[in-house]
Amino acid sequence: MASPVERKHFLRTTAFAYRILLPSLAFVFVFIGYPLFYSISIAFKEYKYGVPTGNVIWFKNFLDILTNPTVAPLFYNSLVVTVKFAVVSVSAVVVISLGIALLMNERFRGSNLLKIALLLPYAIPGPVNAVIWNWIYDPSFGVLNGLLFRLGLIKDYFTITGNPNLALWGIIFAYVWKFVPYSAFLFLAGLSTIPRSVYEAAQMDRAGTWRTFFKITLPLLMPVFQMVLVIQTIFALLMHFGLVFVLTRGGPGNATTTLAWLIYNESFTFTRFGRGAAMAIFLSLIMIIFIYVYLVALNPERRSVRGQEA
Amino acid sequence: MTLFADSISGRKRRKQIFTLVGTLVVAAYILAPIAWVIVSSFQKEVALEERPPHFLPGPEILTLSHYGFIFTGNVPKDATIMIQAMYTMSGTFILPAIINSIIIALFVTLVNVVLGLPAGHAFARYRFYGNRPVFLLLLATRLLPAISIIIPMYILLQQFNLLDTKRALVGIYSAITLPFTIWILKAYFQNIPVEYEEAARMDGCGYFRTLLRVVIPLARPGIIAAAIFAFMTAYDEFVFATVLTHTMTSKTQTVVIAALAQGLSASRGLIAASAVVCLLPPVLLSLLLRKYVVQGLTARFL
Amino acid sequence: MSFLKLEGVTKRFPGFLAVDHLNLDVEDGEFLVLLGPSGCGKTTTLRMVAGLEVQTKGRIILQDKDISDVPPERRDMAMVFQNLALYPHMTVFNNIAFYLQNIGTPKETIRKKVEQGAKTVGIEELLQRYPDQLSGGQRQRVALARALVRSPKVFLLDEPLSSLDAKLRAGMRSELKLLHKNLREAGEQKGTFIYVTHDQVEALTLGTRIALMNKGALVQLATPHDIYRRPRNLFASTFVGSPSMNLIEGLLEKADETAVFRFQNRRIIAGPAALTALGRAGCERIPAVLGIRPESLKVVSEEAVHSLEAGVITVEPLGQTLLMNLRIGECMLVALVNPDLQMKEGDSVNVVFQPEALHFFDPKTEENLMRSDP
């Protein structure tokens, strides 16, 4: 047990620390914490034309979302779209960025240039990315159409963002392109913690390329892998907003109306703040569930390489 | 598998081919969209409206008029009336919007460094009541989607007459970026031996002097990395900016370029050029300071 | 026909030559130690034998087949890495079994072989543990078991004991020696070991032959006994043996029917072997460096036949021996003597230089003048 002197010191340090932390905590609480609580309270209220009617309708907003025939189908559709988008995007990002990281892990002359190139999509702002791909997908003069036409793969120019079957894929492709570099760097960092001698030992043990990857590299990369999955899922649920905003605005029809877009629409196009806030709470819940599932399901005993040092 | 596989030299050759092809494919994948938008931005509007597009434009198609418009507002005189009409008013706003974005991002970076540094240091060095929970709580705020708090934010700002101000955005962005900055710096400090600071205390330095003369110089790479991330996050931000700004007093480049791209009759070349100009600040920043960016991206594994 | 042959093996890294035209013949069933200081090229040589490094020049021949271009996994060699490189995410069992699993051995056979290998090194109870749950010595044994189950043609070990503490190291040394002996007597695969170390004690105790290397080249290839008794040059004489050989610069000259070594106005009888060396050099008098091992110096109180006067600087009791730092004129000498001697610091004593224990080296070429073979 700590002596009285030690306890006094502890309390003094605590007071001192909080004095230092005060400005930062104030920022975060004022601009995030307070609005968050307020948001929860909004979800329980009724809003017409952006103005509170003063009626506290408790859980009606939530029920409407889940059951009301004018709202619920939209909501469930947005869930489907969101999940589809998230699953495909996260898988694509993880697989591609892992591949790129493995490539960059081989030390060869071009690997540094490759690293520099990878910084570019990361640095480009979301909306700018959307604008770039909007131009590439352009149904009249876009370069994607142009390329396919030139190569003789299509007979005529077609639209991507106007086609309900293709629109989501267009967004996925643009999204994946931007977010691969970040994960690639994370994977690369993880790969670099595996000492070369483990690979050499596997080589001496006659493990082929695939066996080495699946039985050595991947298991040792598990902690990083989890982290990338969690981060990418959080991103996928939110960061597509700029793309949807510019490229499809949720359409055509409801083909690309993700939950994030629906919230935006409900809140600012239709000014149904109460409903929007309720949906936002659902979105946050979904995120929390995903993260929890990952941390529990993918977290068996981790055997890090740090366990044995020479 | 192939006849090369059974010898070291064969294997080496196969690997070289593989990495070469792989690198080319990846490089093409990454650079193609960027290259295309740059090439497009230098082409005359008429050239951009042709099928198929000009992948490698010859000099007769090239022009600087799009960039000219962005920077000076002069519509190219040799263009047809129809094309002139495409240079909509909103096209002139790109430059002021970028300036807004940069100003906001700079202030946000300043706040992050000034507040985040002592905070990260405190979390790393001091044992105090609630150290871990408060830190985790700070990190948890990053998990919140902007959408969740945008509604109350709008209402609140409206009440305080802070809609459409740069100040409001600086405040919000600081709140968003601080937790991450503090996280990076905390991790960085934990990797610097505390003995340096202890020696400084023995040499008579008080809290601020230790911070100024010892801690900051030692943590420079981490500070730069955190600053870069804060800047880029603030520069890129879209959701809050879209909702909370109305006029050019505070509109940032994300908002303007999104609006520009949706304009039904906007000049494509202008859009391309605007996109290029918008992406220049963060891209240049990342390239020049790439050492720090890469370090920051991989810092958690130290 | 030798079992493993290195012909003119050279390895050049950008900016530096690691191994310089090395020629080495390894016999079947021998325990060859590559000994040398850091950076002498011994680990690089080992890795080239394994196939993990590709030689710049030269050939590697195993049982009369040129394996210079054969990938490591097809050379039928097992390697114990310096940092062990145990797979941290696999159990001990799977670590040992990995190779067998990769070549498609049936599960029953794998189980039998792993258990037997584990038994040989004494880790049967640890099979379900993970590497980070084991002590340093236990991990060592897992690495050994991993190599053993493969019954390879050659065992390659890269400073396997360097991360262990002194006592453990001594214990493992004996176990390795026993292991080698058992393998040699057991089966057809005779247990050929190539062992890299910078520790000359390990080399002397474990090796059937020692290949002493320095700066990428082979200095001497001989049995431990030979390297110790007849070191080829100054480097060999000082590197092997601890504390290292005493060296004195002076002049070797003919005097009457015998040879005499003179330095700083003192003389020591050098003996008939030195005379032969003089004869070979064709001179009456040549500059030379005298070498004598600390344990060969006898310290007595009164004058004796081949003795010189010396002053005692320090006395360090080492338990089973006594280490004395002595001074003769300008020279400092180290002697290992009987622990019962009563000399103290500041005493004046006599040091006996037995002619049979003397070595002479050419100051320029550093070669041992007493050796008759090239």
C-alpha cells in the first residue's frame, strides 16, 4: 500500500495532469461530447421543417425507422447497400494492400519509388478523388469508356453512375483505389517485424511459397491483420460519403443509398432531424458491434515474435 | 512448377520478372487516375469532348486556359460562346476555397501541436488517476461518425451564430484531430527514455523549460508526423464543411469542388484543373515530408 | 573423396569482400568448427553451404555432386540459426514437425519421429508449449530437435550457444559432443557437423577439426591439438588459447651448437628446433617474435637453467590456477601457475622458458618459423 507521502504525490500529479489536459479535453467535450448527448436527445424529439415541434415522441423515431412502411424499406435497403459496400470494399482493400505490401517487402530497387507513389492516393482529398473518378466514369467522354471502346471491348459508351447495377461497383472501385495505400503501409510495417531468419528457416524446412505464406507469414501478421480489418471497416462505414455525394447522390433509385447517405438526406434534404438522429444512432451501434466482434472473434492467443529475442 | 524452379539462379530470375511485372502493374494502378486528370486539365475543352479521348495529347490541343481561369478569372477569349458559358461563376471560387482550407488546416495544426503535445506528454509520463480511461475515452471519440453529431452541431452553431464561420470549423476539426495527435505523441514519448527529462530536472529546468528545450527537440519527428496528419485531416474534411458553410467566407475546397463537379454545364477541363490545384497542397506536403508520413503511419509498431 | 568440398568459394558484398577463395574439404562424420573473430566470413561461408547466400565465385560439391546452384531446401541440410528462428506461433511439436509436414510424411510417422527427436534432446514434456514459454536452453534443444528429425546429410550450426549464459553453455557443449558421438556410431547418416563460433573454447572442445578463419581467408585447418600446439602464425597463436600467448620481439641467432634468442640485453636458449629454423632461413641471425603460452611459463624463486629474472606486477587467484602478471625489462608477461605459490606483488622471481615450449614467428610474414610443413 502506498504511504501517505506517495498518495499525496499521486493526487498532486493528478491535479497537475488535468490542468494540462484541460484545454484538449475542453475542445473534445465541447465540440464532440456535448453534441453527442444532444444528438441522442434529438432522436427522441419530433422535428418538422428543421424546427422542433416541442413534442417529445420518445421512441417513435426509432420505431418508424424499423416498421413504418414509408421509412422502413428505405432503412433496410440502406442497410443492405451499406453491408454490401463494406464487405466488398474491405475485402478488396485488405487483399490488394496485403499483396502490395508483400511486393514492397522484397527489397528491390523500385520499392522506394513504389512507396512514394502509394502516398498519392492517400494524400488526395476524398471529394477530389470523387471528382477524378466522376470524370473517368463520364458517360459521354470519360476515359474508361474511351479505353474500353478503343480496345473493342464495348460497342458504345455506357454510364456507370446511372446504372443501378453498376453504380455501387463504381463507388467501390473508386473507394478501394484511395484506401489501399494506407493499409498497405500498415501491412508493410507488420511484415517488417518478422525477422528474415524465420523465412530462411522455413526455406530450409522445405516450405513452398504458398505454405510459407499461409502457415508462417499470415499467422505472424494476425495482430496487424485484425487492426487493418477494424480500421477499414470503420472507414468503409463512413468515408464513402464524399464519393456518394459527388458521383451518385444515393441513386440511381436507391442503389447507392448507404446508411450514411440516408442520414444526410433525411436530416438536410428533408430536415427530419429527429429521424436522422435516430438513424445516426443506429449507425454508431452497428459500428460498435462490428468492432466488438472483431476484437473478440479474431483475438486468440497472440504469439508475437518479440517473445524470443536472440 | 516451371523449369526454372529447381535452381537458385532460375529462381532468382523468376523472382525478378515477377517483382518487375508486379511493380509495373501496381504503379499503373496507382498513378493512372492521377496522370489522367493532370493530362485532362491541360487540354482544350473541345478536345475533351471527343471520343475516344486523347491519351497523349499533341501540342495543338494543350492549353493553360483552365488554370488561367482559376487563378485570374479570365475566360479564354478564343473559346466559343458556348464554352465560355461553361466557365461558370462557381469556377472562380476554387482558389479562395483552397485558401480557406489552408488557413483552417493551419490553425487546426497549430492547436493540435500546442495542446496535443503537453497532453500526449502528460499521458505518457505521469501516473495519475484516470490516465488510462480518459485516454481510451478520447480515442473512442474517433469512432464516432461525423454524421452522428452533425445535426446537433448545426442546431447549436445556429443558436450561437457560428454557422458559416471559419472559426467553427477550426474548433470542430481540432476536436476531431486532437485525440489522434495525442495518441501518436503519447506513443512517441513512450519510446524516448525518460532519463533525458530527469537530467533536465536535475539541471534545474522547470516544466516548461524541460518541454521546450528537451522534450520537443527529441520528439521532433513525431510532432511533425502528427502535425501532418492533423493538417491533412482538416484539409480533407467534407461532411461538416458541406453542412456548416454557406458562403465563400468559409467554404472549403472540398465543398466547392464537389459542387463544381455537379454543375450540369461546367467545363470539364476546368473541373480537372480545379481538382489538380486542390490536391496540390496535401500531395506536396506528403511528398516533401514523406519520411515523417511513413513513420507516422507505422508508428504503432515501435 | 571428401564428403563436402568448397572450391575457390568467394563472396563479395557491395564494398567489401567477405570470403576470399576458400578451399575446404569436409570429411564424412566430422565435427568441423569454423572459428574466427567477427567479420571473418565464417557465417557467410556457412550460409553459402546452406544455399542461403549465393557465392560470387567458386563451387560447392556434396558427395561429388555440384550443388552450387541447388536451392537450400533441396540440399538435404539442416540449419540451426543464431537466433534460433523458432516459429513463435507454432507449438514445439509443430516447430519440429514442420519439415516433415512439408514433404508430406504420414501423420503417424511424424509423431514417432518428433517424439524420438524430442527424447534425444530431452524435451518430451514440452511438445505442446510455445517458444515464448520456454527458457533459452530449452529453445536451443527445440532448434536441435528440429534439425535432428530430418536426418540430413549435413548439420549447420551458426553460433547456437552464443545467447546462453556461461554455465548453460558449458552444459550444452557436452551434450552436443555426446550427440555427435551417438550420431556417428548410430546409423548410415553419419552426422556431419559444420559449426560456426567465435569462442575458441567451444572450438577446442567440440571440434574434430578446426578451420580458423580471418578476414575472409582460411588461416589454418587442423585438429584442435595441432592448432594449439603448432599454430601457423601470430593470429592463430593469439586467437586460440586463453589467456593468449605471450609475445616478445627480439633476435634469433646461432650461438655455438645451438640457437639463442636475444631481447633487451637478455638471452634465452632457444633449442635445436629453432636451430633448424635458422638453418632453413639460411641466416645466422634473424629478427623473430618469441611466443610462449602462459601455462608453459614456470615461476620459481631461485635461479634455474633456462630462467630469467622478473618482477611480479599482480597476482590474480583463479581458483584452480594462479594468474601472474610479470615484467621482464620492458615486456609484460602473463603466467598461469600452481595456485599454491606464495609470490606476492613486488616480489622478484625467476621465470623458466623451456625450449620445447617456445614458438618463433617471423615479424614480417607472421608465419611460424618452426613449422616444416607449408
